[in-house]
Amino acid sequence: MSRATEKALAQSRKDIEAAKKDAEDARKQASAFKGRVLDDALRQAAAKAGLHQHAIDDALFRGRAMFTLDENGYAVQLDADGSPVIGKDGKTPFSPSEWLEGMRENAPHWFPANASGSGSGNRQHNSGAPTGKSRKDWTPAEKSAYISKHGRAAYEALPYE
């Protein structure tokens, strides 16, 4: 090989190594950015769902394991084939908001209880509960309406008798 060829080859190798390093740095930066965007999407959904402020870190931890960003920067859950999981509407991808609404049942401690703070007296007074009825006498529709409005923890905090 001629001296000029060796010099050009050495320069090419040097340029390739520099390009590889630049590409790796860009991947790291993109990964960090994607993590922040995903966290922001999860935080926004948590605020919308009414999570207790101390539960947000737990929701972020769980949400990071479930969701990724699609090519448009939206948080989606992917199935085993890499396709977005479809939400309950049958059209749009399963979202962090939909997931957190489902967590009311699985992680009720994430959601603040709607308590009056008085600690005594008739807990059904002014609580949105059907007046004059014990919780055990409520219809399924009354139970569902109360839980939708106040949350399961608030419902379970009401006296049964």
C-alpha cells in the first residue's frame, strides 16, 4: 500500500470512530429526552386522574414499565408484536389516563379519600350518599354513582349499618 493510501485509510478509521461516538452520544441524549417526555405524559395523566401527590412516583415507576413513546411522541402500551394495545373505545391506543382510571380499583391508596375530617357524626350527611339509607341498602346504581363521584376508598369508609 502506498503511503497516501495508508494515511487516507487511517483518517477514514478516525472519522468512523468519531461518527460512532457522535451517534452513541445522540442515542443517549434521545433516550434521556424520551424518558422525560414519557414521564411528563404520565404526570399529566396522574394529575388528570387525581392521584395523591405522594403516589405519583409509584405511578411513574409502574408506568415506565408499561408505556413507551410512539413515533409521534404519544405514550402507548405495546403488545408482544410491537403493535399499540387498543383502549376500551376500540379505536385509540390504551393511554396512561385509561390505565390510571383502572388503577382506582387496583391501587386505591394512590387516590385521596374524600373525607370531611370531622371524625364523628353521620358520615352520610352531605356526602352525596343516598340519604336515610344504610350503605348495605343501596342499589348497585347508587353504589356505582357514589364510587364514580367520590372513589372506592370514600365508599368503603362509609358505615355499613
